Amino acid sequence: MLKITIDGHTTEVEEGTTILEAARKIGGEIVPPTMCYYSKLKGSGGKCRTCLVKVSKGSENDPRPMPKLVASCSTPVQDGMEVQNITSPEVLETRKAIVEFLLINHPLDCPVCDQAGECDLQDLSYAHGVDTSRFEEQKREFDVIDIGANIKLHMNRCILCYRCVYTVNQITNGRIHGVLYRGDASEISTFIQNAIENDFSGNVIDVCPVGALTDKTFRFKNRVWFLKTMDIHRNCPTCAGRAVAWMNGNEIYRVTGRKDEFGEVEEFICNECRFAKKDVNDWIIEGPRKIKRTSIISVNHYEKLKQGAIINPVDKKIEKPSEI
Amino acid sequence: MTLTNRTKVVSNKQMTFVESLYLPAIFAGMWITIKHVFRKKITIKYPEQKREIADIYRGQHILKRDEQGRERCTACGLCALACPAEAITMIAAERIAGEEKLYREEKYAKVYEINMLRCIYCGLCESACPKEAIFLTQKIVDAEYTREAFIYGKDKLVEPIDMDKRIDVSKRQTDKVLKFKQLKHERHNI
């Protein structure tokens, strides 16, 4: 077991664990944000640079600090390592610049985009970005294309995180979509507008941190913050069948995978569950899904507190678990 | 305990002869009425005559068009989210090829309704709008006979496409906002 200290919190992790995974084990505010890393996809990470941290002590044997900030998603922990994330002004300053970089070719069309309200880049730029842009040049523009019957690709909004490429490569058989061209000309696409047709191809929508890949069955139907999220499940022959329904009244607007606190799906769901089953009778509803109070999706959704529950005035946390 | 210093104790004593004629009381009352005839009237003859109201008075909403006559609203739903009275509802639709002159963005509001009976004219929708599409105006909402008539759709809310009939909202925008719109790198907002 290796000892690592992140922002003063010490934990022990197994050899081969990355700094990011160690931080996630500790949890809370010290977890670096990620745009490209996805723990369920092999080889992901190292592209967006949002998870950069400062290693102030390399290891017990070699206590020199690392000369540059390192990407925590791809740097393995060494014994006795000391890492600074939110306690280092250098890291926060760099993260600000990274957000500016990511937004260079990202259109500010959040009012139009279906991802708004649950977008990782939107959250990141609210948390770390600056409120004005210095970029005056023309942003790159692409036509919106269909890849498959149910997925729409907005290449304008893509930040080239490669998550969708890894998803298609790893959880479906047969590689049909990837990154074309190089450098700032690169774009994700399929082979000459080939459709991504596979039982699990819809998961590229869930892994996409921005609104580049969106659900065509939900396109412009509603805004995420007007919908209620419900945990649902069904007996599905292809996948685990556990999902989240985005509902208004008795109408299911869309079905997505269940995302954990780091924005990663717990289980990948199949296309039949995602696109075809939009009737309440197809599903068994478990109950409302907990959404973070900081998310806009939870606006105007009130929780009924258990009798006697106390809201701690210091950190505004509910001390007894609430019942909805 | 008394709540006011104007209380009078009512007595049942017999009226005097003069009092029982009632005439002094009638003339006293008439005098007050006649006095008011010659005073300046506090009512006005609406609708021929209208009161002066502020430039930033919050009355009926309009949905603005841009310089090229395209609807600015993109049905993002932020006005409906901000609305404390939940008066705004909308249904979005996707712009199809050939409609570029009608709508600015690829998404637009197919249905946009404001219930003028629910609306409290707070102006939060105006502040929430990222596209400068919705504004409140000085127009006072008309009286109607039915409740349904107060649900204003796009036919009543969208401003006329004719340049001369456009509604000027520049006085509602502060210098800071107007200056912000001039910035080159903020041109997505223009």
C-alpha cells in the first residue's frame, strides 16, 4: 500500500492507482475535475488537462517536487507523495487557462444546446472559468450530422475528449467511429457518415461531457431542469436495465444511464432501453433520483424532510437522511 | 384600551327640535359634496386620456425580433425557470431549411404562452433572457371577458416584422449592457 497526501488528506492506495483515483477515494472538494478521463474506459484521460495537479513531494525516496504540473488522471501514486490541488494557486490559475482553451472552439450556444444544465464543460467554466472571452477569431464550424438513427453529432461543440471513441471501441464490437485529421483540424466522425448501429452505441451520448452527441429522440423536446428524474428498471435481456427516466407527469421524455457523483454512468444501458422504451408501463419506477442541490436540475424540486431532521446551520447539510 | 382617538360614544338621547328637522345635517352634507365639484378632479378619462408612466414601466411583454426580422427567442426556457408565478410555458421546435429568415437560431419557440393573469410583472424573465428576446413594455394588458383570453400566445407577443411598428426597448437597457453588446468577442450575443 502506498501513502499519499492530497491537500492535507492522507490515504493509502494500492500500487498502480492514479492520483485522481486516490483523490476520488478521499472525495469532496479536492477531487480534480475531469473532462476526458472516464474510469470505466481503458486508455481514457490525459487529453483535456483539466485534472492538472501540483506534486509538491515526489515520493519518500525522492522528495523533490515534480517540475511541472502533472495530469492526475494518468500519473501513478508513489509512496509518500504529496499533492496539492485546490490549495495551490498555481493549479487554480492553470485550470482557468485550460477552461479558456477548451472554450476556444466551443460555441456559446447553451440556450440552444440540449446538454445545458447537465454539461460538464458548463459546470467547469462556471466553477473555474472567467466570465468573458478573449477569443476574437472565427470559431470552427461544421454541419450537424446524423450518426445512426438516434444520435446527432454537433461537431462544433466537441472538445475532442475521445470518450465516445473509446466507448464504441471497448463496449461494442467493431470499430466504426474515430477521430479524423490532426491537430486543430481533428474531428470525431464515422467512416463517410456511416451509422453507429450497435446495441450499446447510445452510450456515447452519456459519456459525452458536452452537447456534441445528443439523443435525437429528445432533441429540443424539453429542458432538463423542467423534468423530474426517476430511478427506473426493467427486465432487459441485453443490459442490466437500470436507468434514469426524465419525466414530466406520466410522460417519459428520455432515458439515460445512472450517473454517479463524478458524472460517470454506473452501468451502460442498451439502445432499446434508451430509445425505444418511452412508456411508463415498460418500466418499474423505484423513486425520485437524488440530484445535487448545486445542480440546476434540482431547482424547484422540493424534498420532504423526515420529521425531526435538522439542517446543520454550519455546512447546510441535512443531518438525518431525508425521505422523499 | 383605545385603538384610536376618534372614538365616539353613541348615545340614545332625545334629538332636539332643530336636529329632528334634519335640514342642518342635510346642508352640511351637501356642502361637502358641492365643495368637491369645484376641486381638481383626481380621476382621468381612460382610455382617451392616459397617465404618464415611466420608461421602464413593466407592462405587457413582447418577443423581440432582430434587425433582420428574425425572432430572437430560442426557447431555452430560462424565462420560464426564472418566473416566480410560473406564468410562462413554451414548446420548442427545430428550424428547418428555408426558415433562416424567420428564426435566428436552429431552435425556436413553436408555442410561447404567457398567462397574463398569473404574471406578476416582476421582470425576472427579462433579466433571465440570454438572447435579449423578451422585454416588458409600457403597454397595459387589455381587459378581457374570459380567462382563456388572458393566455397570450405568439400572435400577441411577437413584435411586428414591419420596421416602423417595432417597439423600442433601448431605454430599458443600461449603458453597461449596450456597451457590452459592442464587444467584438461577445458577438454571439448581438
